[in-house]
Amino acid sequence: MKSIGILACRMLEDEIVYLAETDPGIREITVIGNGEQAGLTEKFDELGIKYTVVPDVSSLKDRTPAGQGGSMPEQSSAAGQDDAGFSLVVWELELGLHEIPKTLKEAVYENIRAFSEKVNGIMLFYGLCGNVLGKVESECSTADCPVMVLRDYDNEVVDDCIGATIGGRGPYLSLLKSFHGEGTFIFTPMYAATTEEFFEYSRDRKGLTEEEMYEMNQFMFDECNYKHVGNLETGLHYTKNVEENIKRFADKYHFDVIPLSGGSQDLFVENFRRLKEAVL
């Protein structure tokens, strides 16, 4: 059975859960237990999704060679699905990598090299992310393991997690223009759940106290004219306490909360379909 790997930012954890819950071709799921998987596996448990945790990539079984792993003709289902299915391997990386784009790129490239020895294809749940992953497909794909990054319907690499959720560069730009120059944080459920954690990475790296970090953030937000927190409806409700988390952040920095629509999983499904088509 062939395997597909997802190398992902934890911000896109809910989208991984959605694919795991809805893709009929997935026969087994393996999660890399690197300390970043707790939220993902908790959601799997709540949904009754079965999975196995392995300590690292080297613990994975060797991949099925190209040209093997498909079903025999007589095994094809009436619905046209491949009865052999495929194995999904999920590897989430730490949020703190985003603090320094160069470090993020180095970590992603290094992990792709290790991952590509074990799976038949890799879907990167990342965008440009500071403009460091724009060439990752051409620089990391091999004949045995294609690598694909999230792209929009114009075949442009999405800017970031929000860009992927909102539908690509065009819809993202339209959304930003709708704020009429007033700075607005756009929160998905996972953004709301991890914002304080991300600030902790930044605080620790800079050697600041919690109060110093707050004052620095408040100064930057004021200077950049931030006024609002946008609660982006994604259609996914795996993450708990979203409204409470958003309100806590907004109250802390004196922002208004505004509802935002337009989030969906369409780009994630389409990109995953594209990789499956290339691999299976």
C-alpha cells in the first residue's frame, strides 16, 4: 500500500483532521510523535479515528516502490474507488519555527529529505510563509517522491494559512482591502488556540518578561493601527473554546471582534487530490 505524507504547520491541524475524517481512500493513519501531535490525536480520539503513533520518521515502514500497491482490476469497487487505498502519515512541526523564516525553511527542507525516504509523496501544509518556501517543490521533489505545497486555483503558492483557508491570493487581497486600512488580525480556530503559545516562543527567544512582551506587542499593534480581531468561520469546529480564546486576546489588547465569512476546506481538498493523482 502506498503512503502519502503531510508535513504541516500546527495552524492547519483542523484541516488535517477534516481530510482524515472525510477521505474514503485512507486505510490507515500514522502520526509522528515528536511532541507536537497532542492536539491532533486528541481530535482523532474524539472522532473515533484510528491511528498509530511512532516516535520518529525512521520508525516508519519503507515505502511501497513506484508501480506497486494498486488494486487488481477485479478488486475495484462499484464507486470507482481504489480498494487498496493508501496510508496517511502526518508530521506536524512546531509553531516557533515561524519566528525566523530562514529557520523554518531549513527545518522544512531537512524534514522533507527524511520523510521522502519513507513515503510516496509529500503534501506540505504550508504557504510561502515569509517567502521562503516558494521553490520547495522544484528543490525537494524527487522521481520517487513528489513534493507539493498549497496552491490556489491560479496555481500560485498561497501566502500563508489564512490565504489557503480563504481561497488563495485573490480572495485574501479582497478581504484585506475590506478592512480599509485598519489593522485586523484574522483568527481561524487554531490561530485562536495557539496565539499565546506563539508569543511565548517569541518572548523566550528575546529574553523578555511577560509584561515586557505585552508592552512590546501593544506598542507594535498601536503603531500599525491594529483595531480588530476577525473571527474567520472555516466550517470546522474541532477546536474548542474558539470564541473564548478570541475574546481573551481582543480584551487584552483592546480590540473589537468582527465576524468573517468565506473560509473553507476547498483548497486543501483540491491540493490533496492533486497529490493523490500524482502518486497513486
